[in-house]
Amino acid sequence: MINAKSKRLIELALLTFLILLYLLYVGFVISKDQGPIDYETFMQIGARFLGGEEVYIENSYYPLPYVMVFAFFSWLPRPLSMALWLLLPVVAGLWISGWKPWVLLFGPLFAHFVGGQSALFALLGFQGFKKNLSEDHWRGGAWLALTLLKPQLGLVPVLFATYLWWKSWKSNRRIPRQLLGWAVATALLYIPSFIIRPDWPIIWLSNPRPFFERAMAGFAPRTLLFFMEPGLFYGLILVSLAVGLFLLAWRHRAANSRLDLLMLSYFIVSPLVHDYDLIQLIPTIQDRQIHWTAVLLSIPSWAVILLAYEVDSAWYAVTIIAPGLLLAYLFRRPQTYLKSSAGSLPTHHPAE
């Protein structure tokens, strides 16, 4: 058998090799002065903002606070901008995973990387909130505010936090510090955008992203598209599935924390999440068993990225990741759950 030291050396060698591949790609795009298509789109939006032009044009679906982030990266020197935009999500994934190589084999992280996508703040916000779940931790609320830069990725964490705050208020009759941290951080993120352009929410909401298969990574909404067009009946089925999954997540306490299961359920039923948004699930992948389950579930998406990137229907492969992880959580050994979650939950978790 391979001893612990040998395993660590193999793990370190794999990690070094994978990091080198990622760095080579960054060096390539910098040398060509041509970033991934989504990165270039975001930088164009940011440049329009800096130039005082209209930002809500074709392919611009982000709230103004995130447009201001694009503007900052557009203002930076191109090589620095490219390097930071592409590598920061990778570094965040490595940090959250404890610098384990599995995360670099997680298909959604690689898709996010080569696409130059924008779910970094949702990932960091969820991780920070998850590590500071107690209502006495104002930092958890401040981290949570970051998820609202992409509101569809902040929906479940904010609703879960609202439940915790309500339970805390009922018990203590005082405003939780976590709620105060969230309110202050959200104000700091959003108030400047209203000062610059007070009417931006109206213009932003009047230009929603259309529903189409390439943009759906949720198993339920993507599968339903095979049988029917979006409409009333489609919506009723989706809502019914969502209610059932959320109830299962809420009641199945022994499998994992409620928050993790609720997040996985949301990524199964939401029509608003994309393949690269699944990096927000990295904080839920807590132990070795689930690590390699995530990697195995990523194999079809790796095949799509490498062989069929432009084929919209092929991206159905990513929809198996969230339901596969949910099943893995529900059927894993209870002692594995207890070991992996030790220290990550508040000592007086109001949700329990």
C-alpha cells in the first residue's frame, strides 16, 4: 500500500502539473493579447462605462455594481487584467479546497477559467458566509453581500441567512450582528451605483437574459426543455420539483448541513445558473469521498470543453454534477459527514 508520505508527494506532483497547465494558458492569452470571449465582453462593457456610454446593450446582463468591477479591470493594464481575472477564481478554488489538486479537475472551474467568467464573488461570498454562520459573526454577513453581485447566486444564501436572523430575533429580541454586517456591506456595494445612475435597475431589469439551453446548467429546467417549451405548465412542474427538493434538503439533517443541500437543490432546479456558476458549489465539497465524486461527475464536461465547446446541446453534460453531488451527500456514511462538518457549523446553529 502507498503510505501517507507517498500519497502527499503524488498529490503535490499532480497539483504542480495542473497549476503549470493553467499558467501556460494564461501566458498564451497574454502573449496573443486576446482573452477568452466572455472576458473580452466584460472588458468592453467596463470600457463603455468608463467612457460614459450606455452599458446595457447586447450581452450585458449584470447589475451596475458588477459593471463597475468590469470597469476597474478594463482600466488595468491588459496583461495584469487578464492574469488577475483568469487566475483569481483558480486561486480562490485552491484556497477553499485546502490546496488540493481535485479542485483543478473540477469541470466547472476549468470552464470558468477558459471562458473568463464572473462567478468569483459568488464563490467567495458563499465560502465566507458558510464559515461564519453564527448570527454573532458580522463577517459572515459582509461576505454574504458579495453574492449579490450576481443576485441569482445570492438567492439561497440570503434566504437562509434571513431565516437565521429571524430565529435569532425571536430568541434574543436584538438585531443580529451578521444582519448588520450584511446591510452595511450591501450598502457599500450598491449605493455608489445609485449615485452614478439612479435608474439603472429599471434599465437592467428591462433587458433580461433570454432562456436558452446553452445557458442552463440546472438538470430539471434543461431536461424539461426536451419535452416542452417554457410556459405555464413548464413553470408549474419546475416549481413543484423545487418545493420537493427544498423540503428534502430541509428535513435531511444527517446528510449534511441544510445550507449545502439547499444550494445543491437550487443548482438542480434553477433556470438561471450556468455551467461556470457551479464553482459556487466548491465550498460544499467537503471530504475526500465527495472530492472525487465531483471529479468523476466532471469527466463528461471535460469532454465537452475539449471536444465540443461550441455545441450547445453537448453542455447538457454539466447538468449531472449538482444532482450527482446531492445523491452522494444523501447516501454517504454519517461518520463521514460528522468528520467533514466538524468546526464548520456554529455551536448554536439556529436552523437546527
